[in-house]
Amino acid sequence: MAVYVIMPVFNRLGMTQAMLSCLREQVLDEELIKVIVDDGSTDGTGVWLAAQDDLTVLHGDGELWWGGGIDLGLRHVFNLAGAGDWVAFVNNDTWLPPDFLQTLLDAARRAAPAAVGSVIRGIDAPHALLSVGPRIDAWRLLVGDKLEDAELKSSGDIRSVDALSGRGVLFPVEALRAAGGMRPTRLPHYLADYELSLRVRSAGWALLVSMRAAVYSAEEYGNAYRAPALKDRLFSRRSPTYLPALASFWWEASNWRQKITLPFRILAFTLYPPLRKKNEDRSR
């Protein structure tokens, strides 16, 4: 059996080199196969990757974004992987300890059938806990974090989450096949990882996070881009409020009652975000 690691990259050669060093240092009881998707880098990344003999390198045209990069990697892996194999997603802007993948693998085996993600810790000492995993409020179209939940004070190293982040996560390959892989046209970047994990859960796999598995990241991880024009906020793939992605994700996250009003709530909350706060106040 094998663990296939898929990592999309675009420029940031130094970060890619550092993450590949982390992957090469992994101590794992399965074969580790590294699949790098270079989406048209222009900073020498492609030349450097071509010189590495322990990687499979796939190439994009600069328009894949995260969802398309993972989709290209998955289509490659699906042609090779057996039923007992695993697929991990990682990003090149994080650091991983040498036991990271083994920790995820051990947790996934114990909790099977399950996909297992990781927490995020600050890269600088004292390595503060920044994120545990998503907590989804489908009615108000809000994604919070389990870090805020009182249950964190309880013992145990496994937490159930509402979705899984692609920054460091392990899936059984059969879970990804059952979910149907990525949907890069509708979800090219933001929410693509969460939406995929929702379909994995619907297909019968639990969504868990191992508190012992951490990716280390700068505290300003995430997205800071805000388009100035409403048209760009709703229809630019660079925007975290890209309308096709929002609609696809929240449809998957909603029950049938929530789906009935979904178009109206997306429009209302996008045009006037304070409505979410007002709704929260009325619910108390």
C-alpha cells in the first residue's frame, strides 16, 4: 500500500523546496509517492522540479488554481492507486514534522472509515494553536472554528469536525473515488477542500482531526484579498466570495429546508453582511 501526497504549487520556489524537505523526512510505514502539480510557475520552479528524481511532476497552464491542481493530481493518482491506498493533500506554505503523515495514518486506521485532518499551529514558538477545524453554520452561511468550542477542554486526541482543510489531510483513496473527486469548474479555489470533504462524509466516511498532527504556519494564513467591485467579489475566481463556489459549497452543507432559501440568503448576506449578526442576535 502507498500514501500519495498531492501538492499544487505556483511560484514560491523556496517554500516548495522547504516543504519537499519536510516530505522527504517523513517516517512512514507505507510507501510515500510525491505528486507535485506545477501550475505554470515562472520563477524557476519548473526547472528545479524537473531535476528532482523522486517526484512525479504534473503541469498546468497557470489557470488551475488549488481545486484544478488537486483535480489534476487526483486524476493521475486514481489511475495508479489500489483500494487500500491513501491520498494526502498538503500546501507548500507550511512546515510538517517528520511524524506528520504517520500520525494521520494511525488515526485514520483506528477510526476507519474516516478521513483525518490536522490542526494548525503558529510556526514561531510557543507554536500557538490557531485552528482545529471548521464549524459550519449553514443557516447563516458562516464558517467558524472548533477552536472556539468548549469540548476542546476534554481529553482525547481526536475531534469530529464539520469539514476538512486541504492544508494537511489524509483520505482513503476509496473515499475520494466515492465522492467523485474535485469540482474545479465550480470550486476553483476557496471552499474546494471543504466541499470535497462534505461529499466524502456523505459517502460514509467520518471527518476527524488529530490533535497530535499539526501543520505549522504563519499566523496570517488564509485569504486577505477583497475585490473592490461587487462584480469581482461575486465572479472573480480569486475572490473568497466567488458566487459559484459559495452556491456549491452551501448547497452541499445544507439540509433540504436550508436549500429552499439558499439563493436568497446568499444574495442577502453577500450584499449586506450585517444581516448575519442581526440573525444571530435574534436567535439568542
